[in-house]
Amino acid sequence: MAEDLILELKRITKIFPGVKALNNVQFQLRRGEVHALMGENGAGKSTFIKVITGVHSAEEGSMYLNGQEAGIAAVYQHPTSYPELSVTENIFMGHESVKGGIIQWREMNEKAQAAVAVQK
């Protein structure tokens, strides 16, 4: 059922110098599913997660979130976050919205507020 499809990755390929870490990976996540990612060291598990969360860009392929081509960012609950920065600054670290060389704080604050809003 297409309406239950939350996340879909098609033909994802990631290449590092001398290594094809992911080769034409296909993945689908449907509402209510839980997946485990398992494999030997070097199998591409971390690379796969990093492509999904935007840490690495794939050389080929597409990612769809709720049927629309999109990217996903991860905000890790980890000591490497920056406690002296705002929530918005932590969410958009390295992915700031910039127009004409100016950071678009209003736009980023609105997106951050929507991202952390509790859904009823």
C-alpha cells in the first residue's frame, strides 16, 4: 500500500576514494515497521544511515519521505551538540538557510519550531 510508505530509497550509491560503500541500494519503510540493520564491519551500515540523515550525499539515487523527494537530517542527543547555541542553531548546524550571504533566521526559526512542535 503506497499510502503506508513513509521512507523510500531508490538506487542509492555512495563512493569513497577506492571503495563503493553502497551500490544501488533499495529500501522501503512502511508505517508500523521496525527494521534492524545488521552486517559485518565494512558492510556499509553506518554509511547507509549517514546517507539517510544527510551526513553523506549519495552519488546516485533518490530518497522519498512520504512520497516526496526529500532529505532527512538527524539531530543527535549527544555531547557533541552545542549547548551554548539555540535549538535552531543546533538543528541547522552546517545546513543554514542563506540568501545573498545573509542567514535567514526567521525562516530557520519557523522551520525549527515546526520540527519540534508536538503533534496532537
